[in-house]
Amino acid sequence: MYAEYQEQLLTKRIPREDIIFGRAYIIHARNGGVGIARQNSDQIEYTLHRVKFGNHFLFPEVDWADDDNFGTAIPLQLLEDIPSTDESEWLDWLAEMEEKYKEEVKATWPR
């Protein structure tokens, strides 16, 4: 069932060549729902806010199209909200965006 759902998501994804680095997207990913697109060598990563054992930190998720083994992020919607260029502000900003767009993020998962 989940494999079929992933295939549906991939038909809705924003094409890799249309990704704007430094902008935020609603993404379907293993560890988050809002991520800031970044270039890392020849891969696209999305920096996410992640919580683990009560600790909040930034975490990269690789674009689905860039790594057959570890790529989990599927970008689905460009956000109008623009993140700061100061990465030290990203953790709080991403947490705010997760709250603001929680219904849109929730909708990326099968029910």
C-alpha cells in the first residue's frame, strides 16, 4: 500500500530542476514536513527541524531523485514564506512553519 502511495506522491513532486535553493518546501520525508532546499555537492538536501529524545536540531534529508538508498524527501509545495539567510535562525523558523502548515504536512501521509 505505501509503495503505491509513494508512486502517487512522485507524480505530484516538484521537478528537481525547478527547486530553488534557499527556499522552503512542504516535503514528504521520513523525518519532517517542511524543509529548506540546499545544494550538497551534486545532491539536493532539505534541512528540516527534527526532534529526537526531546532535543531539537537541524537535520538533512536527501531528495528522492538523488539517492536510491537514502533519498527520502519528495518536495510537494513551494512555500510563500521565505527563510532567513542566517542559518542560526532556521531551527525556530522551521518549527514555526511546521505548526503553520501542519494540515498540509499531515495531508502528505496516507490515511
